[in-house]
Amino acid sequence: MGRIVAVGKESTLEVGQRVVVPFTIFCGQCFHCSEQRYSNCDNSCPVEDQEVAEKAFGHPMAGMFGYSHLTGGYAGGQAEYVRIPYSDVVPLVVPEDIPDDRLLFLSDILPTGWMAALNADIAPGDTIAVWGCGPVGLFTILSAFQQKAGRVIAIDGVKGRLAMAEQLGAEPVNYHETDILDALIQMTGGVGPDAVIDAVGKEAHGFSVDTIADRVKQTVGLGQDRAHALRQAIMACRKGGRVSVPGVYGGKADLFPLGAMMQKGLQLRTGQTHVRRFTGELLDLIERDVIDPSFLISHRLPLDEAATGYRNFRDHQDEWIKVVMHP
Amino acid sequence: MTLANWARYGLAATLATAAGGMLIYRRQPRINHDAAPARSARHRRRFGDYRVTGAAVTVRATPQQILACWRNNAALWPVLEFLPFPEGHQDDLLLPPSGLRDMASRPLLTRIVTEREDELVAWRSEGEGHADMHGRLRFRDNGDKGTAVEVIVAVRPHHFASAWKTEAMMAEALELGLLRDLRRMKMLIETGEIATARLRPDAV
């Protein structure tokens, strides 16, 4: 987020305006944008980069800030200055009287958690299991309760993060100490969670046969994704339940329990976040003090210490939950 | 083992391999290329003397708007690679963009030969260029998604590997380039600009 310092000739923004910029770049004009599927935009990824994603995924992706050449090779937003393409539609102009800390996460992880909960199609009173209590997982838990979940079960192996999940009202389960499938069956009276959410993605940790096999395949270049959390989530989900996947996957994963998906009649929904679709609604919740996303911030650093922040975020997950950098 | 035995076994092995090969060859399913939609037939890159390639996109615009962009939008022409363009000419002459110029050893001029309103524009090469080229832009209503635009180009090299470098590579480059051209045109029509990740694009 930041302030507008210069505008292009077609921009509807004004110099000095305070904006939050979604990580997904979209044109606002194509078929997908017209249906608010902004992360599927046809036009925001430069033509020369579309072929890479097309080979990998069958279709090109939208442009995204700081997300490799699969998504257009746009430089990331952790910088002093950022050029915002399609600035007449992409940024969200925000009020002056709300602190940065409460608005910043509208750019990415708060809408991601919100969309993850929406994709779980939560009915009032439902039991939701969330794998991963990182920043996205924690916002998913927050969003699930906002969307009237009755219970949220949070699964992770980092005690500090499980403690934060518990503060949000979730029931923590540590996978280092617990057989997750057994626990979920017992906690739900033999039924299983109504919906499961994989907020882990392609870098699942843990010591299980499939994770070790994934690691070996990654090491020798035979596989890309470690999909243990997703496999476990599908196995745990109740019959006729929903599977939501905000966690990022980039390649192919085998040992995928397709039989369980089919035989239990599960529905799977996933995707890069259509950030701008949710920012208005979430800004309203922030303005009315219904939610305060700043609880997530554990550290603040100047921009030139970004590498330290990333290192600690990787090595000390118990304490380094979310780092905010100030230019 | 004597030399005669070696020869006998060798002959038997050769005959067995040949018979096996024949059996496998004959068990290949007969492919009806006409059953495959558009240019999707397997193991089929040539149609008669012509190599046919193409690409398709859907644009949220009417055929008239798409044609108007192709005919009159000066921002489009410099970024085209393989799609010939009229550059505002009134005499149906189309100019070859950069990729096509690099590929042919002589200038490849094409001229519009058929136009059907809201449906089709077709062209073919003329003069002493080293290749014979036919092409067409075809429009089809794609419901609420917009207008499907398909470009198909059929090329017959007059002198293999002299006018056109390696033919297969040329066809692949042509197909990719045509898809890029259509995508650039789509961007220009839908958003008024062609996406770039450069920090200081010329547009600002």
C-alpha cells in the first residue's frame, strides 16, 4: 500500500491518494473480469510470458506482482515505488483515518483467507478444519467464523501459531503430537469436518511416507509439489463435504486420493485470489471494527532489512508470524 | 556355433522383427483426419502441398470493432509478428509484419481476395514471392464471451528450405506468432493497451 505519486494519462487516480494495491493485476474488461474472476484475467500477463503458463497449466494466467514469469514477470510490491497497470480498476482507494496496519493485508492474505472460507461454502454451525496456521491460515480461521462456522479446528505443528489460532476461537491440533485423521473423526463424532481447507500448499512438512516420497521426487527433479496436507484433508473430509484449497500448488502431485474425492462425493474449489472482488466488503468490516487484521503483525522492519525478515520468517516460525516492512 | 548357424539365426531374427513391425504397423488405428475439428487432427501437419497453422482467441467486441482495429489501429501494426495487416490501405494490399519478413527470402505481399461482412476476411499471396500463402480471419459469435476470432494460414513453400528455413520450425513459430498477434489485438481492443511488465512503459 502507499500513496500515488504520479499517474498515467488514462488513470482515474489522483496524486496523493492513499491506495491498497491487490497482488493480482487485472484489466477489468475481459470476460473473466466481467464475472469478477480477476485472477483469471486474459489481458494482464504480457503476451511473451503467457506461453510458459500455458504449457504448465493449459491456459495463461493473469499478471501478478512478484510472482515469477508465469504471471508476467512484474516486479514485486515490496519496494519504494511500484507501477500499477490498469490503475483505473486495480487499486482500492482507502480512507485516511484508518491506520496502515489494519489496511495493508487487504492487498493479499486477508482476501485470500476470506475466499478460502467462501470456497468452503460454510453453512451456519458447520465444522471446518483448516490445515496450516500461517498468515493465510489464521485469516482463513477468522473468515470462517465471520461466515458463521460453528467450530474451526486448526492443524499445524508450530505451537506459537496454534496459540494464535486458539485466540481466534479455533480448536488447535498439533500434528507432531496427534494422529490427525483419528483426531478429526473423534472430534466430530465419527462424521468428519463439513469442509476442509488446505492453507499449506506445495511445501508441506512432516514425517510421513508420502511426504518423504514427495521430498525424494522433488530432490531428483521428478516431482514439484509436496501435497501431504491436501491428501490428508481429502481423507478427513466428511462424505459429501467441501474441499477448499487456498494453498499454492504449481506442478503435479501423485498419490492424490481421487478415489476418496469421487467415492465420498466431495467438491473441490481453489484458485488464486480474486482480491478486488472482496476488498470492498472487507474494508467495510474493518471500518466498522468487526475485524482488525493487525493482530497478525509480529515484527516491523525497514525495507533494507527484508532479507533478515524473510530468513527469520523461515527459521523461527514460532515467533515470526508476519513482518511488515516500512520503506 | 558355425558361420552358417549365425547366418540362419540372423535371418530368422530379421524376419521375426520385420513380421512384428508389420503387425504393429497394421494394428495402428486408421485415423479419419476429417473427424478432428479445425486443425486438431493427430499426425497431420500438411494438407496437400500446404502446411496449415492457426490460432484463436475470443474478444469482447463485435466483428466490426475487431476489423476496425486490424485495419486502422496504428498501435497494433508495429507489434504484429506474422499477421499481415492493411495499414489503412484501400486497395486490399496487406503488408507483412516483421516475423513474416524475416522468414521469407523475398517480400511476401498478400492481397484480400474475399470479404464477408461480420464473418470472414481472406487473403492470398501475390507476385514472385518464394512461397504461396493463403490466410483468413474468421469471426464467430461466442455468446456472452464475445466474438471468437480465428486466424488460419496455409503456406506452400515453392522451394523447400530456400524460401522457408526449416519448414517444421517455421510452422511452429508461425503458429505461436499468430497466437501472440491475436492476443495483442485482443488486449488493444479490450483495454486500449498491450500489457507490459516494464517499469517505465512508453505509454506513461
